Amino acid sequence: MSESLSDVAAVLGRIPSGLFILTAKNDAGDETGLLASWVQQASFEPPAFTVAVNKKRYLSDWLSASPRLAVSLLGESQKELLGHFGRGFEPGEPAFEGLAIARTAGGLPVLADSLGWMAGDVTGSVDAGDHLVYAVCITEATGGPRLESETPWVHLRKNGLGY
């Protein structure tokens, strides 16, 4: 790695992000979830956020056909969910087995014990290299049982060129 690319990796990795579980389902009713850290508020009116998803994830294909998703905000004590969702799931593999989930009005699974969740409609996407960045207009949201008492998990990486 060149010195300048090394600097890019070091600085880029130190951009703070939260940790979230992104959930979606396809037209057949299959559901999945994945660990996401690149989630950011994008608009006040209407309320919206963006989320980046690696193009290799089959969830990107799902969002093309069923453009609706939810994100559950993780608290700093929820380390067990990193192992559960961090490895990813194959299509058809149960992503929520053993976890307490709630449902959005649109039927998407969300983590019942998260700090809170937001769900909405994908309004567009931007190609960002190996990821697609989706814009999501929020249609519903609920604070969880620990929203006021626990700090959201802030994630920093040592190298901004990989997870």
C-alpha cells in the first residue's frame, strides 16, 4: 500500500459510525438481517436516512424487487448480536432464530430489544463502488426499551479499506 493510500485507510477507518441490524424480506416472504454500520440521517423533511449495502449481498437484489427495509439501532451492550449477524446468512437460512423480534406495520422483523428502529421505503440508490447506497424515506419508527438509558454503539475501524 502506498503511503498516501495508507493514510487514506487510517483516516477513513476512524470515521465514527453506529451499528445497526438491517432487515428486509423478499416477495416470497423470506426474511433476513445483516450487520450494517454505514447508516446516516439524510433529510429532515421528509425524515430519511441512507444505508450502504455491499453489492455481493443478496439483500441488494431483494431491495430492487421489494424496496422496503428496517434498521434496528444497537446499544453498546449488545455485543452478542455482532457474532450473530456479522457472519451473514445464506438465502433461506433463519436470521432471527432465538431472538426476540417485533414487527413493523409493514411486517418487517425488527429487534425487540434494540434501542429503537426505523422502517421505510427505498426511494433511490447510488452506485458507490463495491456498495450501493440506498436512500430510505422513513414511514415508521419506535424507540426501544433502552433508548434513553443506553448509549448507541459507536464503531471505529483501524483500517478504512475493509470491515
